[in-house]
Amino acid sequence: FLLLEILNIRHAGPRIELAPSASPTDGLLDIVMAPLSDREELKKTLLKSLSATTGSTFLGKQKARSISLAMDYGELRIDDKVMLSRPASSGSSQPIKIEISVLPQALRVLLPKT
């Protein structure tokens, strides 16, 4: 993949709308994917998002409550922070296994009566 984003909101980075139907209240993660074959379409989508025009993206999307990944090499980021990095040249034969899930009602917002 050129891009694999696991989102709970519509946007990633600076105004890049990758998951237009994402909702932080639905209890689901939105998985957005762009394989190597979609390089040019991904480039167009990113340029469109950065120019502040809106619209749906071509990117493949799925919804899930939990995701299991195995990573041979690459970076795992949460927001802008690199949480895990393994270079392709590391020579390790064992993939790193990653589990990501949604915790239902993990955040409650209380508002004062008006």
C-alpha cells in the first residue's frame, strides 16, 4: 500500500478528507486504502483536498470494529508521532502484529444545562 489509514474521523493531516462518511460516534473505524496501482489517483485526491475543494475520494474504504495487521517493515504513526518504525533493511523475519479496536463509549462529553 501507498496509504493505509485507520480513522475514526473524516480528516487526516491538514484538511485531507479521506473518509467522508466517518463518524466518531458510530463505534466503527474507517479503513482507507490506496495500493501502489492507485498512485496517480492518490496524488490527484491529495492535491484536491489540499486545494480546499471537497468531494468523494476514489480510495477503497471499509468499516470495522477491530483490525489486525502484520507489518514486515514501515512506520506506524498515531497522529504525527511515529510509534513504531522498522526499516526494510532490518532483516527481521518475524512481522510485528498490531491490533486496533474501538472502545464503545470511551469518551463521554457532559454539557451544562442551558
